[in-house]
Amino acid sequence: MTETNGFTHVVVDLDGTLVHTDMLVENLFLFLRTYPWRFFHLFVWLLKGRPYFKGRLADAILPPVNRLPYNEALIAWLGRRRQSGDRLVLATASDHRIAQLVADHLRIFDDVIGTHGAINLSSSRKREALVERYGAGNFEYVGNAHPDLKVWSAASRIHVANPERGVLAAAKKLGEVDQVFDNRPPYLKTAIRGLRVHQWAKNLLVFVPAIAAHRISDIETLWQGMVAFIAFSLCASSVYLLNDLLDLQDDRGHRSKRFRPLAAGTFPILHGVLAIPVLLVLSVAVATAFLSWPFLVVMAVYYVLTLAYSLRLKRIVMLDVVVLAMLYTVRVIAGTAAMTLPPTFWILAFCVFIFLSLAFVKRYTELREARLEGRQQKAAGRGYLPSDYELLAALGGSAGYMSVLILALYINEVGRSGLYQHPEWMWATCPLLLFWLSRVWLLAHRGEMHDDPIVFALRDRVSRWVGVLFFVAFSVASLG
């Protein structure tokens, strides 16, 4: 071990090493969420070089660092090194102001070096800066990425944290690797969670028009529905990732959303950025190859509406729940477009009211938690006060019961149309829906509701039985 004045300099990288994220990408999406109308400024700044780009982003906005996904195992080790008398240095290619904020928050670093002016402190430039300041072989270095190989070549000891593919093997060729901090969960598992594959079940709503039109057994209709489901699911995952990137700061302050892979740093943030256009292109390609242009239009409306919701609309009181209800209803409209079935008044009206009720459940659950914690300010990223939750319960319950009324009116009308052989069996669905909605609101009132009521319905055993009985009632009504 090479020492200077009796102590050793332990230099630590920031992005992907000290924190499980990339601060440039984080600041970029924070900027886009805060100043979406300045989107085209980014291209102008980027043309002037990466240091200038980072500097202008930092001029515009700085990310909160108190909730970043820190590498706790590495921080604990650094704390022990500092207690033993070593000097800790944070050296990063991120803007120096962001690095200083992190250092001020952790209070363990003796020195901070970051990108400033025209110098992008990465790779060989970081090595040169460290050698100039401490001397070759007079510092240890902790990194994770390929640019860090240049720095390790001048370090006295090599430490690796959550290395990128091929980095650990390359580092071992430079010398003996001392400490390895690799606490990442399995990649495939986190990728699936990041894409929210479990929420693809929502896209089964594209089959609702075929069920209502008694065309679900038609092979061509079923094929069109399956293709629509796949295309819409890929599109939804793309926009889920974009939404999570825009909501990183809010999600990290939420009791359950902070465990989402991007917010927790378990899924590489750059992989999320790259997956957004890839998934969207795949979605459009599938839809273009097998479905009609109206489906593409509906899917585009869904994407734009979801993006508008993430950027602005979800912070506008009451409009946010209306938009959420519309996003569910759009899935049903997408099914009619994919399978060339005319949308009916009854289906659309029923969907709007039941999904409006479930959107209110989602907000009610958030506000109930805030109220129990004694918070009086508006919920993060929302326009509601904790004291609003009684009103949301009243509005949500009313919307849910309206959907039951619409279902009853539909049954009354189709009973005279001859579409169902035994329409009287469908009346069983009204008390079933009344029971299910009342139970959902009761559980929400007790604090036993999942953040997403649709996910709750898929996991809840009682809800699944209600769904089975619903299907049985409509099936018996259709029997000749």
C-alpha cells in the first residue's frame, strides 16, 4: 500500500459506483419533467460538447441527493477506511456541483473533483487529474465502468463495485483486484420488473369488444386481439419506463414505489433509456405488420396521453383521475380498432365510470397514508391535500355505483335484443359488481389496498372468484 503523510487516498467514482444510477441521465429527465418546453435547448447544448451540456443542465436544475440509491455496502467500507485515518476523495465525470451536493450529504469525503468548465473528468482525464494531485501509484480507486480502466492503471490498488460486463476481467489484467462490491439482484428479474410485465394483464381489456360482440371464438378476431395485446403491451412498457424516469424523485419518496427497479437503481438507468425507443419501435412494427392504421392511431393517442399525464396532467387536481380512467378506456377502444368492431355506447360508458372509481381508489390510498403520517402538505407530484381523502372516497364510490347502474341498463336493453338466449342470468352480475366495488373501497378505507387497484384485483383471491362468476353468468346467458 502506497501512503502519503501516513494516510492513503481512497478515490471513489460516483455514477454506478457510489450510487446505483447515472447522475447525468437523472438530471436530464428531471430537467425534461420540470421544463418540458425547453426540450430543444438540449440539442443546442449538446452540440457544444459534453462538459458544456452537463454544466447547462446543472445551471437549470440540480437533483435532490438525499434519496439517491446509494451503495450502502461501499459506504460502510469507506466509513471504516476513514476511521482508520485514510482520506476519501469523490472523483466523477458528473458536474462538480452535483458531486459536491453528494459529498455534503454523506459527509465522509475530504476532497471532491468533478467535471468543470471545458474538462469532462472521465477516463484518461480523470487519471491525469488524480496523478497531478496525488501522484501515480499514490491513490486507490473504486470504479465500475470501462473508462475506469484508465484510472486503475495509475492506482495503487483496484477496487470494483457492480462492474459492467467485461470490466472485472479487464481490471484483473491490470493487477490484483482487492475489494469487489457486487450486490446487484439477478438482471433478468429486475428487467422484467422494470418493464412491469405483470401490468400487461391490463391490456387484456383489448378483448372486451370481442367478448361483448360474441366474437371471442372467431379465429381471425382472436388472432387480431392477440396481436393487439402484444403491440399494446410493448408500447405500455416503453411508456412505463419513460414515466419511471420522469418520476424518479417522487417514487423514491413513496412507501412502495421506491422499490421500482429504476428508482432503486437495481435496473441500470441507461438500459432503461435504451429500452424506451426499442420497445416503441417493436410495438409499431408489430401493429403495422398485422393490424390496421386506426389501431396505430389509438396507440399513439395512448402514448401521447400517458406522456402528457407524466409531465403535467397528474399534478392537476381531478383531471389526473379522469385521464387515468381514459387511459384504461383507450385500451378497450384499441381492441375495437384492432378487431374492426364498432365501439358501443354501453361499453365505453361502463369503462369510463368503473375506471374512474378505481382511479379515485388509487389517489385515496395515497392520501390516506399521508394523513395517517400527519403530513399536511400536498402529496409529492400531486395536487391533493391529505384532508381531501374523504371527498375522493365519496366521488369514487359514486362513480363505481354509476358503473353498476350502466351495467343494469345495458342488461335491460340487450334482454330485448335477442343477443342473449337467457338474459335473466346476467342480472347476477349487478350484485357481484356491487359487492366487489364495495369491498375494494372498504379495503382501501382500512389501508389494505395495493397502490394499483387493477394489480390488487389480479392478485386477490376474492376478486378472481368474482371474475369467474361474472364469466359464468354471461356464458350461461349466451347458451342456446
